[in-house]
Amino acid sequence: MFRPGASRATLAVAIWPSATAPAVPRVFLLMLAGSIFIALAAQVRVPLWPVPMTGQTFAVLLVGVAFGWRLGAATLLLYMAEGILGIPVFANATAGPAVILGPTGGYILGFVLAAALIGYLAERGWDRSVWRMALAMLFGNLAIYLLGVPWLAAYFAGIGSEAPLQAAIAGGLVPFLLGDGLKLALAACLLPATWNIMDRLRRD
């Protein structure tokens, strides 16, 4: 019987068991596939009002859930390295160290923390329950904002804003809450449903 604190297989392990391929090539291919998925999702914009929703944060959290905390965090570090080295993987096909050092750099750093956190929870079965998956997604989004909003506030302070924290909250948090809520609801339904399908296939 599953114990709440015990580690469980991630989706990546269930779909591609580690015993079926050499460890190093398998890990590298998963990391590469994950970073490409995030890069592609970063270019997707859903025209919602008042602020369009992008697929980047959703992809980051999905990678964390599917890969677990170690591989998820490593994949996001690879994604960051690709962007720093000049590969246009960031939103709007941007790249370079200036993106990390710019106003959105804190959010990108927060991706690593979020992938690790939500991956850790997924390894403990949170991705198999609708309510726990919703809570995990909430924690993952909070991790992104925990680094992203103060970083943005520091940027506003650097350009002379009189109320940098309020400006960061108004511009880098509030407009995205609706989209985050929609992504949370989607993941809360999608991940447990995926596990249910896989469990049925294994029984058949």
C-alpha cells in the first residue's frame, strides 16, 4: 500500500521505464525533449482578455510533474543554459544573458524552483488526485512568483519607480492570475486522468 511520504514513479518513468535504455542517453534525451517542449510553449499565446495567456509556465510545471524533482530541475537548468548561450528558447523567441538579467529573469529562475517543488510532490502521488494536483500547481505558481515578483520590483526600483513592489505586483502578478487559475484547473483534471488511463492499460 502506498505511504504518503513514499516516492512513486513519475509519468516519465511509467511511459519510458529506466530499465529499457542506458541511463545517461535516456536522461539526456528526456532533458532535451523537455527543454524543447518548454521553448515551444513559450511561443504560444492564447488571446484571453485582459492579458493573453502563454504556455510557458504550464509547460514548466508539466515537465516538473512528469519528470520528478531532480530531472525536472535539471531540465529547466538546461533550458536556461540554452537561452543564455543564444538559442531563442525564451518567450517571443528571445535569448541571451540580458534576458536573465532583465525584468523577467526572476521568473525564469523561479521555473527551476517550481519544477523541483511540483516534481517532488508528484513523486509522492499528488498528480494522481484532482485536489492534490490543483494544490501542487498552486504551490508551483507561487514558487515562480516568489522569485519573479521581487526580481521585477528590483528592476522597477533600478529605473526609478516610486513604488517598485506595487508596480511589480500590478504588472507581474495580478494580470496573470486568471490564466494561472485556468491552467491549474486543466492540470488538475489532465494529470489524474492520464494516470487512470495508464492504469487501465496496464490492467488490460
